[in-house]
Amino acid sequence: MRPIFAAICLFLVSPALAVADDPYTILGVSIDATGSNALDAQTIAMRRGQAMAAQRLIERMTLPEDRAGTPLDFGSAGAIDSIFDASAIAELISGLQIDNEQRSATRYLGELDVNFDRRAVVRLLTSYGVPFVESQARPTLVLPVYDAGGQFYLWDSNPWLSAWTSRSYAHALAPMIVPGDSAARSILSARDALALDEAGLREMAALYGVSRIAVLRGQERDGVRRMGGFLVSFDAGAEMAVETWGPETVYGSWRDGAMSFVVGRENAWKREAIVRNTSTEEMRITVIYGGLTEWQSLQAAVTGASLVSNARLDAISRDGALMTVSHRGALEQLMSELAERGAALEEHPGLGWVVRSAF
């Protein structure tokens, strides 16, 4: 992958793309433009690509109804480059990379990866009063099973799996992990996955360090693609929970189907996690753990939560700690975000509000 440097043109603001899997990165923006010469074509393509990436990011972080009536209402106001000039869009960007670059004397093509500056994006959304999501959901392990007329494939001869592995979804608001190593192949077959074999699914969850698995069955008949399946969750001390998902028709390629699923999970997370009440409340919590490693994990979950503005350690012992936490948003939202970070916030009859490992 070739890095793009600021000296090329006005719109390239940083030489490298951040590696961190955060939602402020947009991958794989296709760019294609012609111009009077090669440099002109590249400049036009880069300007358009950065604008498309900025619009995708804003659409990712917000809900359409919250953008309505603002300059960020792209449905009525138009594309973002008709609202903001190139320099304003460039101020949001912290890094760029280009892949699959092709050029001629008058044409430039490629795929653009854009990393945005979180603080600049937050300032923009805040200035227009548009609520936005501030954290990612916990990762989901995706098991795409292909139904070829009653023959089921998970690891081989599977175009549905290939669609998932053809791009990364680590930067999505609802991050997705796709298994691909030999250890995973030995745990579950396609039929085991569809049968929701609990032992196998739990082993897969442990292998990839997740508590949520999506078993997605895809099939194609008479040129029509359909997908549906199950969302499986493993929470600490609880039985395997199963939610049916779909079926849905795939309009386009299998890759479009994968993106449709991701966007649907992102929208569900946004409706759950977007904070509309910005007032701050304080609460006392007891953190319960079995050792140093678990304490460090739970402490990081609490102090790193986007809704927590301040967390003070008041007392600590071998198996528990007292903390005073200031948070924004509803209590249910804090509970949901902590759960996504692996910490369960629950009310205990004797200890009050308690935080323990969620899985």
C-alpha cells in the first residue's frame, strides 16, 4: 500500500494512516476522475474521495433523523462537497493512503483509506447540534455459511465467506471479525454452526475473545441472494442467548450483503448508544474481581468508557475496589456501553451498584 504525501496536492494532509481500529477511519473509497493532465485528474479524484469519506463518516456516526434540518442533512442539502469546501474537509483528516492506483495522461483511479481526527469531527458535529455515537460496540465473530442447494459450506468453496474476507470491518461502529485460521476450521463445520452447536460456538468465542457470534446463512436461487441466521451471545453466568435475524434480500453482490448487515448492526448500536442528555451524574460503584489482571481490565473498561467523564478510586482491596464515577447519558446507556467493554454494571441488594466481568 502506497502512502500519499502532502506535497502532492493541497488536500493531502498527513503521510500515514493510523493503524488503530477506531470508527474514525473509512476504508476503500473508490476514486476515479479525469482532468486536463495527470496532476489535475489526481487532484480532482483526491478531493472527491476525501469528500465521500467525510460524508460516510458523518453518516456512520449519526442518525438521519438527527441530521434533519441541519447542513449535514445530505438528503436535502446535497453531498458534503456542496456544503463545505475542500479546505474545510481537509481539516477533518489526519491521514490518507491510496491502494490500487492507476493513472494515464488524463485519468486517475484508486481506492482511498482516510483516517479522521476525532476532535475535529466532534467539533463539527457539536457545532451543528447533531448527536453522535462515541464508542464502538463489542466485536462480533461472523460465521458466513453458504447454502448451495442443500450443501453447506463454511471454510471452502464459499463465496459468502470470501465477501467477508475481502475487506476489513474492524473500523465499523459494530466491528466484525471473520475467522480464517486452521484452529477455527477444526472446531466447527457448516452444519455445526447452523445447528448452533453450543460447545463449538463457545470454543470459537473463546478462541477469538468475543462474546457475540453471528451465524449467517446465505443462498442464491434464480439470481436472487438471500441471507439470514442467528445472533448468539454468551454473557457471564448466563446460558447461550439466541436471537433470529433476517432473512433479507441482498441487492447487489455478496459483499453488498455483508455491508448491509454491518450497517444494520451499526444503526441498532447508534439508537442504543447516542447520548441526548449531556448533563453529568455521579454514582458510587463497587468493582469486584478475582485478581490483578481482572481488576486492570475492569478499571480500564470503566475509565475508558466514553460516557464516563471522571472516575476516582476511593478504596481498594485484594478482591474489590470502591470508585466514584461521573457519567453522561442515561444509566441504561452507561450499562450498555460498559457491557460492550466487557464489564457488567448491575444493582446488588447489599453492595449497591456493582461492576463485574460481563463474560
